[in-house]
Amino acid sequence: MKHRGTGSVYRRGAVYWVAYYRNGKLYRESSHSDKEQEGRKLLKRRQGEISLGRFIGPDAEKVTVRELAADYLNDYRVNQRKSVDKAARLIRRFNDDDKEIDSEFMAFFGDFKAHGVTTDLVKRYIAQRKENGAANGTLNRELSGLKRMFNLGIQAEKIYRRPHIPLLSESPPRQGFFEYGEFVAFRNALPDYFKPVVTFAYYTGWRKQEILRLRWNQVDLNARTVRLEAGTTKNGKGRVVKLNGELLETIEAQWQRRKVAEIPGESPTLICPFVFHRDGKPIRDFRKAWDKARTETGLTTKMLHDFRRTAVRDMVRDARPRQSQ
């Protein structure tokens, strides 16, 4: 056994181990190497961490990005952040069979040790995502999520450092709109289950998650209204939409095709509480359908959020109370 200040390096079998103290507690740790020099390096690193107040322990080296991501998502849920769905989409997505799988972000970073993530690795991820068509704004949201994961890990004393994570320059905000003819052509190119979604988006300007989360208990067909309660929207304000014309027809049609279970001797039971659904299941990932419609119509730059801008613009043009704020 060779002593190094307040610690020691010794061999156990063919592998060198280190022993050191912090606040009177003895730690033993393998260098995973048969070279004494690697043991000395490990001991020196641990002594440096202790002297700088950065020591957490050998378990910090085992923490993966996947574990940090789970803590990140839990933080959003515990604090009831309104963007919890965006946080979840950073970590997972749904395939064509509606099964949860790793997102592109998690497939790349998930199994890396947190302390093994370097700036070079982050840049490799950026290059890979850009090759697959990801925009700088999208990447910045993902990289900001990665930063948050590391910050939470440091706060929880699971890890003691994070890499430099560069952000990318972004283009000015989009100013895309749907003219009525474009909207009709685009809607016709979409699958039947998604056509009511874009119709509702065009006439109301609601945000994507507000539409996809819309439940029947928010709809009053007798009063011809749809309501978002205060505290459930991005700005915290409630919202009421009056149903008329094509918008009313769309909601009435969705009511006719709602999913119910017939129970003998009892009232039918609503299986799917969502106004918009796909065969009774929530609509989660519609990117393939959207991209296919963009290709077929030649409207290759259109985004769902363009309906929001369109509704606001048309409200101003026509001075109609379309309740799109």
C-alpha cells in the first residue's frame, strides 16, 4: 500500500484501488486499471475535489443522462409547470403503434455517463440533428433542457460539474399564415382523424396542446361554447369560444363519433374523454401526417402554429370576436 497524503493506493488482485477520507469517512474506490499510475491519478482527482468542496462521491461517476432526465421531468411535474408536456417530449415520443420510445435526444444521450458528456459530444449531437433537418430553435430548446438536467443534478448533489453547452443563433420569428384556400387544400391532404384538429385550429387559433387536450366536459353544445378554465392556459387566463358555422359543425361531428361503451341496463360510458382523438386514443405524434400533407400540397414551410397567427390576423382584419388570445 502506497500512501498519498491523506489517502493511499493499493492493489487488490490485478486492479489498483484507492482509499481516502472526507469528514472522517473512509471511501474505497477501484481505478478499474492494473496500472498503479491510474490509481494515483484517481486519488489525486478525489483529493482535489475534496479540497475544492466539489466532492460528491464515486457514485457521481455512475449517474447517466437518463437518470438526470427522469429527475428533470419529475421536477416539472412536482412544480406543476405548464410546459411539462414539452419536457416529456424531449425525453420520449410515440411511434406509429402508439408505443413510447426514446426521443432523438434520449437515444443519443441517454446511456452516456453524465460526467462523460463533453462539449465535443454536444456538438456531435447538434451536427447529427441538423443533418436530419432540425432547426436551430428546436435544437436550442433541447440544449436548454440538457442544461437544466445538469443544473438539477448539481443541486441534488448527484454530480458536480456540467459541460459547456453552446446555443445556436436563431432566425427571426416566423410570420407564416394560412390563406383560406391553403387551409382547405392542406386539410384535404390530412388523414380524417386530424382534419377536425386543423379546422378547430384555423378558426380559434388555440395552441396545439390546448386543442389536443380538449375534453368534452369543456364543451357545452346547448350553449354552443367551448371553455378553457383560468390557470390552464399559457397566460393563465380563461377563454371561451362561441361555436358557429363550420366550427360548430366540426364539434357536432366529433360528438357523433365519440367513443362510448354500451353497458346493458346502464347509460353509455364515455371511453375517450378527448374531443379530438385517433380511434379513441389521444393524438400525440402527427409529424408524419403533417409532413406528408406539406409535400402533397407544396406548402412545405407550414406549421401548426401558423394557424394561431392566422386567427389573430383574421380577427384584426374582420373585427370578429374569434377568441384567439
